[in-house]
Amino acid sequence: MKVRLDPASKRILVALLASPKTPGEVSRIHGIPVATVWDKIRRLQELGLVHMVLTFVDSSGEMRRYFEATLPIDNSEEEVVVEL
């Protein structure tokens, strides 16, 4: 699979590779509007590059959803190849 990502999607993917984050956290880190982060996370989920790892209701009653990135790896030969 080869996917061409726009700069914002790349920044979101890299942020989620480092550790699971909420869309709000990614928005604050990269200065991307939270609605845009949600749209791009949904698209990255459709591509199989991001998945939700934790959902809970915090003490203020707000739903928190944490996402993390996973890279598809093809190790059918001796070397490991990662394609984006």
C-alpha cells in the first residue's frame, strides 16, 4: 500500500507514533484545529495507520479517546520494509 499524506496528516501520524494521544493533545502540540485533527485521524484509521487504544469518561464527564499509530510492516523477505 502506498499512501500520499498531506503535511498535517504526517505530523499527526508522527505524534501518534511517539505515544497515544487525544485529538485535543495533537491539536495543541501542532497548532492544527481539533476538528481537522479528528477528520485526519478518521482518514488515517480508514487506512489502517491509526487505531483507538483507550476510551474513558474523565472526572468532568468528558469522553477521552486516545489514538496511536501503527505502521504496516511487510517482513516477507529477510529485510523489513515499511511503506506509507
